[in-house]
Amino acid sequence: MTLLAAAASAPAAEPSCYSRLTNEWFCLDYVRDRREEVLDAAGQHLLITVLAVALGVALAVPLALLARRLPRLEASVLGLSTGLYTVPSIALFPLLVPFTGLTMTTVVIGLALYALTVLVRAFLEGLRSVPDEVRESARGLGYGAGRLLVRIELPLALPVVMAGLRVATVSTVALTTVGSLVSYGGLGNLIRDGVTTNFRAELMTAAVLCVVIAFALDALIVLAQRLLTPWTRTRGSTRATRAGRSGRSGRAQEAEA
């Protein structure tokens, strides 16, 4: 009787913030209790994004070089890469399934094809931004076509290429969620389940992690660009120094007047 009375008098446990009674949007209990599930989804999301962008770059480089080498094919190459983006993912992924199955490969190939829209144009414009006099000087020093591309053109094209790579990467992070159509959407799987079951904590956690991944990858690309193009920082500091000197000389002239 004493035990029964104590149990009856004990306060009832409060419902969790992600229970059916509360169903809050922001819930740390959900993140703690389902940490492995969330980390697995985030890891898959990151892996798919990186593989898709890498494959997109591997396809975009030869296509851009082909368009530059054969100007009559430029319109066709750009039209093809742009046209692929107009195909809805709900149609593109099922078209790939007969060849790649319900696997991660289906999502990676589909996202890489979408990334070509930005990457091909970025590589082509980056190569065009290299001054002709620089190419002529390199040829005069004995640079062949391959060495000229690797040692001169691609490094000078990096600022434009990196700008396109940032756009392609961030858009791929968002599009990876659509991979839930074939059960390989990373955080998109959690978003789909959250929408289907009205599970707010699951939906919000997955959405926030998508944003975090996008910001993190964008920051890494910016850091890589700064490391690979040190001359741009030198150029910026030189301009700032010249501006400072001109400002001081102007103030000196005003003081003398």
C-alpha cells in the first residue's frame, strides 16, 4: 500500500519536447536521443554532395576545353549542360534507376549532371579571362598546350572557376535532399519523414543541418581559393597601400594649401 501510495503521489513525467503531445520545432532531446540517425543522415548527405560535385568537375573540364577548342560546338555544349537542369529530378532519377538501380550512384550522377549547368560555364569563362599576352609569353618560353593549361591557364582561371564551384556546391547541397526519391537523400530522408508524419523536430533539425553543411563547404572553398591564389591577396594589399599613399599625399597637399 505504501508503494502504491508513493507511486500515485509521485508527479507524472513531463512529455518530451518531440512527443506527440508537444511536437516542438526546436528540440535538443531529439538530437541527443537520435544522434546516430542524424549523424548518419548528415554524413550521407555530405558524401553525396562531395562526390556529385567532384564528378561534375571531372565532366565539366573536358566539356569546357572542347567548347573552347571548337567554337562551333560551344553553343551545343552550353545548351546541353543548361538543358539538363530543366529536367525535373522526379523524372531524371527514375530514368537512371534502370541503369544504376536504387543506389547512391543514381543520386550522384543526377546531381553531377545538374552541376554541369554552372561548372561548364564557369570553366569556360575562367579560361577566357586569361589574357592573350600571357599565353603568348608562355608559348614563347616553350610551353606546350598541356603545360600551358596546367601551369598558366588553370591557375589564372581559378578565381572565376571557384566562384562557379561555390554556386554549384551550395545548390547541390540543396538538391541532395531530392535523393530521398530513391532513399538516398541524406538529410532529405529525415525531411521527407518529418513532412509525412508532421514530426517538427526531425524536419527542423534536418533543415538546419543542410544550411550548416552548405555554409561549411562554401567556407572551405573560399579558404582553398585563398591558399591556391596567393597573388590575389598580394594584389589587394598593393592596391590598399597605393590608396593609403594617395590619401596621405592628398591630405599633405591640402595642409600645404
